[in-house]
Amino acid sequence: MSRFRSGTVSLVGRPNTGKSSLLNRLLGQKLAIVSPREQTTRHLLTGVLHAPGAQIVFVDSPGFQTRHRNLLNRSLNRRAVDAARDADVVAFVVEALRFGAPDRAALGRVPADRPTVAVVNMVDKVRPAARLLPFLERLSREREFAALVPVSAATGRNVGELVRVLTGLLPEGEPLFPEDQLTDRDERFFAAELLREKLFRHLGEELPYSCEVVIESFREEEKVRRIEATLWVERDAHKPIVLGKSGERLKRIASEARKDMERLFGGRVFLTCWIKVRSGWSENARLLRELGYT
């Protein structure tokens, strides 16, 4: 008779391989924010999958990258390495048909003693499908993987097989979380994350990396959550960009974030946003500690 299995699986890899989208697909709902830009994921995010005979605690980590080298990014890279080191199993996520120097650098930071599954994402984009086989063969020579599993976070293809493979690698043990718990993060955290996602989606190429969201107040009343948030930017010149003409961009960012919050929290949200210049916040060790990055 098989015993219950439980443990942690860290999702790691270079930026933009779809780790956060995969987490959302595995859990069956949007928990992690996503955007096409690097560094969308800044915090470790735990998502708990309650499967038959097993509980898998997924940890979505920042993508290891070298493009931005400030103190914030050095902290995020350390966090990704720590997530891989502390997990029972590592799910190393790569983009189908793409494995280059950034992927190899990220894989090199996965401890050799961690069981590692190569998760080849975005296979729905491979045409013809036969092109995938030589890529899987080349990838298998990069490391002694416990398994190689092609999946599509976008369509859900083969995600059930990935769950089966990961479950088989977990140790036997009791559940780590109650059966009704999805994550270890609170609503205040998700309010900030959803706002930051909209900043990444609506702003230009570089500006999102200079932005941060701080929740100043989160009050839950009988039928509404009242949230006050400050959007940090690093320069005075950034404020009008975030505001947009007549404040329309900020209104759109706040409106989209509010709607997502209402869907996630299951109730009405009243959201107020301000913009504040906080020069050098991404290089300030004290502020980064307060924000939970170090």
C-alpha cells in the first residue's frame, strides 16, 4: 500500500520560461503574477497542490538573470539559489527549443544533490512537433535529470504527467499544510503583487524595474476591502509617465488591479493609489529588508 507523499518543489530557471504561468496552471487558478518582462517575479511564492495521495508545495522563485545588477537583483538571484537548495525536488523550467548560456548558468546553480526534473514548457508553439525530440536529446546531456517532461502551461498539455513524476520523487510524509490552504501569503501581499503586475504590463521597457508597490493600509470591513497603496519610482521624471495624460494611465492600472483583487479575494475592493519618488530604493539595503527582499 502506497503511503502519502509530501514535500517542496522549487520552480527555477532563467526569466521568461513561464514558471509563474506553470504554477497558476498547476494550481488551477491565478496566484502568481505574470508579464512578458524579466523580473516580474521578485518574491518567493508558495502554492500548495492537494493531489490524490500527495501534497506538493510549489515554490515559484525569481528567474536568475544578469541584465540588471543592482542590490535588488543580486538579492533575487540569491533567493532563487536558496529556493533550489532548500527544496526536496527542483523543477528546472526551460523554453522548448531554447537552451542557451542563461539557461546553463541557471542550471549550474542548482545543487547537484537535488533531484531535478527538466520541465520543457511552451511545447504548444513547436511546429512541427517532431522538432522537439532532438532538443530533448540535447537537453538530456546537460545534466543527469530525474526526468524530462514536455508541457504547456498555456494549454495544460501534459501537466498531469508532470504532477505524477514530481509526486514520485517526493519523500513519504504527512501534509505540510491544511487541506484547504492554497498559499502561505496573505491578501496584503497579493494586493501589492497585482498592482505591480499592471505596472509591468502598462509601462515601457525599463521603467517597471525602477518601480515598487507598498501597501500603506489594508482594512477589511463588512462588505469591502479598503486598500491604500504607494507606487515608488526612482526619479521625478518617472511620475508623469506612470500617471499618463490627465492621470489616465494610473487610473487604468488601478482599475485593472482592483478587478483582479476582487476576483481573487471574492469581494468588493476600494483601491487608492499614490505615486512617490524614492530615489535609490533598489540599492538601499535597509529598504530592501523592509520590503522582504533580503
